[in-house]
Amino acid sequence: MKYYIIAGERSGDLHGANLVKAIHTEDAKAEIRAWGGDAMQEAGAELALHYRELGIMGFWEVFKSIFRLQKLFKFCKADIRAFQPDALILIDFGGFNMRMARFGKEAGIPVHYYIAPKVWAWNQKRAFKIKRWVDYCYTILPFETAFFKRFDYEVNYVGNPLLDAIRDFTPNDNFLSTNQLEAQRPIIAILPGSRAQEVKYMLSLMMAIQPKFSQYQFVIAGVDNLNADTYLPAEAAGIKVIFNATYDILHVAEAALVTSGTATLETALFEVPQVICYKTSFVSYAIARRLIKVQYIGLVNLILDKMLVEELIQDQLSVNNMERALNAILPEGERNISLKTGYKELKSILGNKKASQQTARLIYQSLQ
């Protein structure tokens, strides 16, 4: 069978790579072409385009890039037609992939959506479009099943693929020494995001807290898909940037400052106390405030349906607020134990399904 997969960012590339491997175990003759990244390519997919070409976020930023996006839509449609897949598999990245879902449906290609768009967060009526254009939907958050039932649409909860990735993770025993980190000095991790616009807004703000915690080592989880100049402020401040080692950093961290997104859930699954941070352009934030329908932005809080992890958003993201919130979650802080207890509840809710394998099996079975 022939499979065409579209993932538009780093986390999608990670989950796409695991899905590619799982598809090959179900279908030994699988031909897979993808929009993704290095991980998907290494897993065996033929890369049509790298996700760095798609790395746009924020309402205003998307508007400014509309002509480039139109060219990408056109190229993607032509590439799919040329490949003639038996299945079109879309991974997250709702703004782009919902357009491709409609195209796939109208072209008569079975459309599979793995990691459904977060339509529960804003403009919830988009669920009707998913119902119309997506033949098979695989969700990774437990509450999504009940949400889609409100629209008379059955989805498959396959578990969370982060559990697969963390389950497969083997810590580097020499991580501290290899990266010249002090073994006796505790680490605070900074996870500023994986897209240029995120890091632009977040990095300097998150680093500004360092002088308040001189007894700790601050370590930034860098990603190599961004220009190296992105992290120059960290080098100037003497803060270590370690690339492509987020799980090793979390494995040794005592606490973390994390940009809202997938990384907040990864940090929780490593049971690292964290503060969720987020800031974007004034225009994008103003639009988001009008549209977003959920009470929280952190995945941990959304899954638990309560404010377990503190969220510092936009104007609330100040050095004083970060200092207060971080002190509260460190080992002697008043919220340290409750956070870790909440993380155990989170793991229980997520369950222990193997998301990648289950999704691959369901996709392959649908094609028989």
C-alpha cells in the first residue's frame, strides 16, 4: 500500500516517525512519502518537504505568510496526485491539514487524521468539517472522545504517542559529563519551544530569571531546525544550550520553565515540576483571547480539568511571577508534592496504550 503523511512541525515529525515504523510492521510492502523532518526520513519515509518550510504559528504571522502558504498548498496537492496514495494521513497541524483533508476527500483518497486538530479549544463548529472530510480520526487526549460525540462523530482514542516515545527513551548515563554539567549542582530546564517565533518571544524572558537562582544550573533544550543565531542570547548570558536532548535534560532536571505546547505534557510525564509560560505578538494574543473557548492552555491542566500547573500567559509572564512560581515547585516549595501527585493521576488517565502501533494497525485494516 502507498501512504502519504503530512506533519508540519517537530513534534509531528517525532510522532510521524514512530507511525512510519509501526506502519512498516503492519505492511511490509508499504511505500511512504511524507512532509516531515529528519526523524520521519530516518524511519523510512521518502521526504517531499521538510517541516521547517511550514513553521508558521500565530494568527497575524499566518496572515503575513498567506501567499507562501498558497504555493505550498498547490505543491502539496500536485505531489499527492502524482504519488496516488491509498491513504492520506494527516498529523496535527490543523490550519494546513484541514485544507488537505478536504482535498483528499474530494479527490477520493481515504483521509486519516492522527492527532486530531484541537477544535475543542476554539471555533468548535470546525468539528463538523472533520466529520465531513475525515474518514478515520485517531485522538490522543481522553476527553476528545466525549467532545466529538456531541457532533455525532465516532473517533478512536489510541492513547498518547508521547508515552511511546518516552517508553523507548534510554537515558545517556554520561549526559552530565559529556556536556560539562556539574554533577552536584541541580538543574533547571528551559524549554522555549521548537519554532522560531516561539523562541523569539520566550527565550530572553525565561532566561531573565537565572540571576535569581544562582545555586542552580540553567540548561536550555535547543533544537537544530532553528538558525544557530536564535540561541545567541543564551550564549551571551553564559547559559548552556544542548541540542536535540530534551528527554535527557528532563531526566536530570529538578524543575522546568516550559513554553505551552507538547513539551508541557512531556515534562509532566517525566514528573518534573514545571511552570507553563507563553507570550506571543500583541495582535495574535488579542485574536486568541476572543476565540479560545477552553479554561486552560496547558495540556496537563486540560486533561486533568483543573489548574495543576501554573500558567503564566502574556502580561503575567514577568520575572517576579516566574521567580515566585518556580520557588513554589522546587523541592522545598509548597507545591512540589501536589504537582507530583497530580502527575501520577495524569498518567492513570492517559492509560498505557501504544498509540503508534494501534493507529498503524487501524489504518492498515481499513485498507483491506
